[in-house]
Amino acid sequence: MIYDLIIIGSGPAGYVAAIKAGQRGLKTLVIDKKYVGGMCLNWGCIPTKSILESAKMLQKVRSAADFGISGIDTATLSFDWQQAVKRTQQIVSKLSRGIEFLWKKNGVEFLKAEAKILSPTQVEADKRVFETKNILIATGSRPAPRQDFVEALNLEELYSLESLPEKPLLVGRGANLVELAQFFNMIGKEPIILADELPLIPSLDSYLESFIQKKLKKDKIPLIPIAEATIKDKSIVFKDKEYPFDMAINVSFRDAVLPETVPDITLEKGFIKTDRFHQSSIPGIYAAGDVNGKSYLAHVASAQALEVIDTIMKVELPREDRSYPLNIYSEPEMAQIGMTEEQIKAAGIDYKVNQYSLNANGKALAEGTSEGFIRILYETKYHEVLGVQMVSEHATDLISEAGILMELEGTTFDLARTIHAHPTVAEVYMDAGSIE
Amino acid sequence: MIYDLIIIGSGPAGYVAAIKAGQRGLKTLVIDKKYVGGMCLNWGCIPTKSILESAKMLQKVRSAADFGISGIDTATLSFDWQQAVKRTQQIVSKLSRGIEFLWKKNGVEFLKAEAKILSPTQVEADKRVFETKNILIATGSRPAPRQDFVEALNLEELYSLESLPEKPLLVGRGANLVELAQFFNMIGKEPIILADELPLIPSLDSYLESFIQKKLKKDKIPLIPIAEATIKDKSIVFKDKEYPFDMAINVSFRDAVLPETVPDITLEKGFIKTDRFHQSSIPGIYAAGDVNGKSYLAHVASAQALEVIDTIMKVELPREDRSYPLNIYSEPEMAQIGMTEEQIKAAGIDYKVNQYSLNANGKALAEGTSEGFIRILYETKYHEVLGVQMVSEHATDLISEAGILMELEGTTFDLARTIHAHPTVAEVYMDAGSIE
């Protein structure tokens, strides 16, 4: 038998591609050496959001008296890590089963094994050789191992800890570092950030970067640039002050996870080099998601993977410059989409920014979460929206309105003209629109 | 001095119109006999959402152990009505000050007095006569007084109660009746709904109506159609069962609140009859919001009021068939926009429904709120979206993505093509989109 497509890796690139391939009638086999759902489902996006929701729940409980909830003794409140993990595992297992169900429903086969690409049409796994017309490498990435903290905990291991460190040292950079630091802080630990580089979150608008740095400061989470630090055995010295830690956690930038391949696939900085169609240097072998080095975002991985299926099916691809959100599940949440102010300036575009605070938003006040704002960046000629940035509870969901607006090339006039329900947080889109 | 515009009433029609009129340079005077912000701000939209958030907070605290929060004795939890009201008053007062600030900033004058329209160019208030070029009546509505429950509490009085009834009888119909019933239920009271008519929520798609009726049943909130009930002094008899109540609350459909007018303005079913430009039978006298009987929604009132300003300024109005959301702040929240399935059928349009459940949505599971779904109704030729319905936590905010989509006449293909961030609840829009 010859498969139409063999997918190696089952994260947000692999599993999404498999479902769509099945729907399109392609005979598809997914091979993953470990988990269904990959890093994102098993120890990335989903588990981190689940434990963050637990920590945010603790914050809510602490503030409940203000809402009129009596009978809570905040002094007795504590965080039960084992229970938070148990809840997380239930969610992960439910979602895994959901993926396997969708695969089965769409005729996708699955094999748990290590795969080796023998040729553009042959994959070896579980001591067998599978013939295929196309191969999609979707093996993802993992935090680069650290020379400076060789014993640092890998994020994958976090969920196996029986109890959490009191003074975790988070070494690395990126959105998940910030999320993790806030997680530890919210549950009463004393995290320290040792940043490989600043800005902390690459690709983020400097306005949001500045907001999050201020927030960390307000929460008394030390942010130490590694270049200015002296690393000792169990402490960091920075500006004459010593910061002891009891566990280092590796939240470094990621390296590609490459499958074993016989054909000589071209790499670029360690990632698989691909073209517009996510095809590697070898025709018929595609690479989508983190492994091709274009982005580390799960939804971009899925979008690329869908484009691979479109390419195989000879369907025209969506336009290349589609906007996609960058979400940070911080407290409050942050989200951005489209161009940053720096990018707009660099492109020499005449632009304006409409900014609107949440502190006069009735729904945000009713929810007790009015810290935040929206910023809409648009070009001055037609008022087409180029970028949107938000800080608010649920900003990661609210940004989707900007996504559809930008997909349809909408303007700030469209935002002002669209009737938004009252009272909603989303009214800020209308408030920040432009009067004709 | 001659005003360009006198606005009578300062609810979501009046205050929004005043701000925009000021921005446009119109010499504007607002007259309100009671509150800045009208019913919506003072005892409608905002206070009800605030106390609902308090009740939802109690629900969250009850479920916190599942998230890993230890140290809460759910048996000792109770609802402190006085504190919930105090918090509500702080929010209301902050928003009132915000409105007055925006008025001042835009040169709008305010007079607290009862107004009487003497002619299309003269308004009497506080024993003075003010000359004006235009008048906007934005006096709103109030629940119709009841003949069957003459002693029923008016919603306006709810916030002055020292303590809440144990078995409130909610008489009337509509979204706020459902919200109030769930509020009482969530804080441990035993509400009874006595419905003037079914469906409970007019204009709601029957799919959502059926969902909310099932939810009320599950929560053991009796729903009794008044036509089948026998009303006794302190109880309702329905199907041989007696339902005692200790306080009746009037949540009836609303009557217009009409200002005293000398000129003979044409009414229709008790509301001021207006044309496309929200102009009454008397040129120069406009009526926006509940008082014209077109809608009871705050955001529609605001939209109408802005159209009045556009008309006065001779700016072309937005298209007449703009969609607007209908939000119900129930538990879970419900929202709809555009045509209902019944309306689409009645119009003879070929349509399809894409429905997608939240129970495989990673973010909803992480938040612990995966009860819900999205339904997208679209015509089959171009796949243009005609209506969207949602049930989910924050559905009232999430519906705004559908708002902008429909304003821009988008399709289900656009939804599927737009990259939605992972993990988000908003991904259901993409999931429920159509593959090309």
C-alpha cells in the first residue's frame, strides 16, 4: 500500500494537517514517537494555560470579599499543586482522545514509533518501511539545552514534580517565561527571571514590552539580564545583591527537533529550510511548524500545515501576509496582531494610534478587571488597520475581532460603525474607532 | 442664547448623543430629572452585571477546590448583599463621573430638572425657557405597572433593599428576568419565574430559548406561564403544586417614559413614532432609544442617538440594516447577532448551519467553562454569514467578532481562513468556518 501522506510528529502542525488530509480523502499515516498532540498539548500551550487558570483562580478567591463573598479566610488559602496537575491531566487526556477520535473519523492511521526518512517516498518506523507520495515533517522544537545551568529542569518535567520550588530561577526568554514567572508569583512563590536578552518577548511591540516589565516590577519579580549577572551555585548576584534560588528552570529559546533522515535536507541555523509552500530542499518532503524555524506559535504551525495540505491538493493558498495574533496569558492578558509600531515606522508608513483605556468600561469594571487598554494602529489615508494591541482580562480572546477585521482589510471607521453590545469589554474597539 | 440641541434624558441614547454632539461642535444641553446615565447605568445594565459578577464569583469560589485551591470551607460561604451593592455603587459612581467629565470636556451643559417641551424650539425646565434648534427625546422606558401584583418591587428599588427575599417571584418576561432568576439561584435563594408569555426572551432564536429553558430546569428554577397559573396572596398554584413566594418583583415589558409636551407628537402603541432618521411627527423633534419603541437594547439606543447627530449634521447615515448583538448575561452567557433561523426560513433563503461545540476547546477546558457552542447560519451561495449564536463564558464579548464580520459582509470561508490564536475560545469561529 502507498500512503498519500506520512506526517512525522503530532503537535498543532501534525494533528491538524492529518485531520484535514483525512477530510480531503488523502490516505494518511501519523507517526509520533511519544505523545498524541505534541509539546503544545502535553506540556506546552494547554497545561500551562490550565495551571495559569488555577493560579488566577487563587487570585480571584483572594479578591472575592470585595464582590460580597463572605466566609473565606484568606490566611488559610493555599495552592494544591498535585490537584492542579491532576486537573491538567484530565484536560490533556480529554483533548488527546478528541484528536484520536477525529483521526479515526477521517480515516487517519496512527503509529507510535520513532520515524526515519529513508527517501522522499519511504519512511521507516517500528521496523517496517512505509511507502508514501508525500512526507510532512512536523517534529517541532524543544528548549535549547543550557551550558550554564546543566541541571536546569526541562519544562516537560515540571508536571512530574511532587512539589514546586520556593524560589525558582527561570532562565531564558519569551512569552512562556513571563507566564511561568507570574504563575509562581500568583501562588506565593518567589520567582527570579534571568533573561538571556531584552526585550523579554521578541516580536512584541515595545509599548507592551514596557507594560509587562512594569507589571513584573510591581509584582516584585526580579528581572535580571544574564549579561549583567554573576552566576553562583545556588544564587545570582546582580548589582551587589544576591538572589538565592532553589531550582533553575530552562525556558530557553528553542532548537528544532529533527527526525533522522537519509536524504540530505538543507538546514538553516539548525531548522529545516522551506519555501513559500513549506517544501524542503527535497521535493515531496514538507516541514511545518517550529521545525522550519519560521515561527514558534502553535496557530501558525497549524496554518502552515493546512497550507501543506492545500499545496498537495493543488488548492490555491491564502495570501501570504495573513496576520496572526501573538498572545501572552499574563495577568492581565496581553495580545497583539499585525504590525508593531516599530515595524510601521521602519516601513515609512504615515500612521496614527487610537488608544482607549478600559478604566471607563462598564463591563470591565463590573468584572473587577479594568486594568488595560486597546491601541489601534492605522494608516492615515484610508484608516486601514495595520495592528492592534490589547491588555485586558481575556485579551487573548478579544484580539480575534481584530483578526477578522484585518483579514477583511477593515478600517477604524468600520470599528466605530459596527454596533457593539453594551455593556461589553469589546466596546473598546468601537470607542477606539474613528468618527467619520 | 440658542442651543443647537437640547437632549431630554441621559441614558445610553442621551449621554452618547451629547458627547458626539459636543465633539461635532453643537451647542448642547442635557436635561435629566434624576440620574446621569439613566436607567442603564443606575439600575439596569451596569448594576445588574455587577451583582451578576458577584454571584458568578460565588460560583467560582465554590468550584475553586477543583482548580487546586485549598482552604475554602464551602459550608461557611455566604453572599453579602450589602457589600455587593456597595461595590456596584462605586462602579456606577465612577462611570457617572466619567460621563460628566466627557460632557464637560466637549462643552456639553447639564441641568438636573424635569423638562417640558413647549414647542419644537422651546423647552421649559427649572422654571426657565431654553431656546433650541433641535430637540432629542431620550427619556427611555420603565417596566409597565402590574394590575395583578400592585405591590411588586420595582427593579429600581432592588438596590435599596437591606436584605434579599428568600423566594422571590419574578413576574414578566425578557433577558433581564432570566439574568435575575439565575442571580438569585446562584446566591442560594429560590426564585420562581412567572412568565407573561413564552418564549421567555422575545427575538431570541428558538435554539437558544430552548437551551435557556433547559438550563433553568436543570437549576430547578420553576418556570410558570401566567396563563396556566392561579395567583394567590403569597403563592402561585401551577399543575396542582403550590409555590410560595415572599416578594414579587416586576420585570415586565416596558412602557415608554414620555416627557410633558405641548405640541401634539404622534404616538404608536404608547411610544413616539419616528421615521428612518428617528424624527418624530414634528420636524426638529427626534426620539432615540426605548422611547421610540424600536428596541430595548442600550447599544441600539446609542446607535440611534448617533444617527440623530449625523442627521442634524447632514452626514450620511450608516446602512439601515446593521446587525446588532442581543446579549444575555446568563450562566453560561448567551449572545446572538443577525437573523435567527426562523427569520431566515421565513425569508425563504437557502441556508446552512455550522455548529461547533466548546467541549473540545482547549482554552475553555482550561478555564473550566466548556459548556457551550457556536452556531453560524449562512446562505449557501456565497457562504455570507447571516447570523451567529453563541453560548459560552464571555459569549457576550466573543459575539463582537461576528459583529465586525457581518458589518464587512464576510463569509464562513473568511472565518476558516483567519488565523485564530491557539489556545483561545475564539478558535470555535475558525472551527465552525467552511473549508474551501
